[in-house]
Amino acid sequence: MKEISLHILDIIENSISAKATIIKLRIFEDIKNNLLTVMIEDNGKGMSKEMLSIVLDPFVTSRTTRRVGLGLSLTKQAANQCDGDLVIDSKENEGTNVLITFQYDHIDRAPIGNMADTIVSMIIANENIDYEYIHKLNDKEFIFSTKEIKESLAGVSITEVDIIAWVKEFVEEGIENLYND
């Protein structure tokens, strides 16, 4: 995949399929230590020890619509090519944590990509999930929470066109502020 945001979206689709009600996404850009870290945590149904032991095999999937599950294996390959790794911790009926690391300045590391579109896609995929997105660049931090937004909407759907447009703009501005001095 050409952007890390697409890998993130693929993993979050797994969380949605696992019936998660809370999905936390954290991106840490630690330039000083030359490390990019992506963490995705959910409270979905989790995986058995047996599934966890084979989940990174590209020919393993729990989906019935296709016989391969390339998402996690491609993400692990992308991380490994950039002197990083992908580690999964999962417990049945508790949830799954995915930790992905990359050497920040590695020549083969894909750009993070369009996180605003990724966040909007997550919300549209399932508006009933509470999403939390934290993005840190060194000492600067941007935090986005659908739970807070939903509370202020007083019953209006977060997927309303105007609200989705606002969410996209809010996330774009928040990320842009991370990179501005």
C-alpha cells in the first residue's frame, strides 16, 4: 500500500468486524529517536491463541468472502522493510492491540497519508463505535474523540454530511498544526 493510513484503515476494518465498540488509534512520530509508532487497540471479540499464532499468514482469514487475508501480513512486511515490526496481542472476549513500528527516516517507509480521510471512513463504516485518535509529533499532540462529538450533537447522527465535513476539516487542521512551528 502506498500510505500507512491505508494499512491503518485495513486493521480498523478488522476491529469493526470483531464487533468492537471502542477503537483507539495512536500515531507517535518521534523524530529525535527516529521512530514512527502506530498503535490500534479495540475491545472487540479478540482472537484465540490458535488464531493469534497464524494470523500473520497471508493465507489465513476469518472472512468468508475471500480465502486470503493479506492486510496484516502486508503491514508486517512494510514495517519489517523499514527496520520495524508488527506485534499483535489479543485475548478472546477482551480485544486486540496491534503495535506497528517503522524507522522514521527509512527510505522505504511510506508516508503516513491522509489521516483525515481515514478517520472519516472509520466513522462512516460504523457510527456506533467510539473512535479515539491521538497523533503526536515529538512534544505536540492532537486528540480527536467521536464520543465527545456525539455528546455535543444531542442525538444528531455524526454521519450527517455537514458534520462529516466538519470532522474532516477539524482533523486536517489538527494534524496541520502539529507540523507548524
